Amino acid sequence: MTGRPEGAAGASGQREPQFAHPSEAQFGALLTYYGISWLYEPTTFPLSWDAEGHVTQAFAPDFYLPDYD
């Protein structure tokens, strides 16, 4: 989706993301201004697991740019 974040109000009935920091909202607005599609915190990537297979460390990127996958 170009020109607005995927998951924004009006897109598939989802709401505007709740950013953790105002700088993230500014960055999202900048991406939208330049017509770059983005998702906010769409997934978490496990990095390590304990002996029972439970995730002990993970990384959750703030923005995902699906057009640049």
C-alpha cells in the first residue's frame, strides 16, 4: 500500500498504530510522504531458545518495508 501505512485507519478495518515514541510517528509520516509502504512492528524474530524450546531472546524491528523485501 503506497502513501499510507499498511494497517492504518481505513485500511482493512485496522487502526492507526500506537507508536512507542514520537520519533517513530515522525518516521512513519516521512515514509508515507515519500510513498513508501510500511508496517509497524509486524513480527518478532526469535534469536535464541532454551533447552525446552522456549524463546529466550527475540528482535522486533519497528518498521518493515514490504516493497523492499
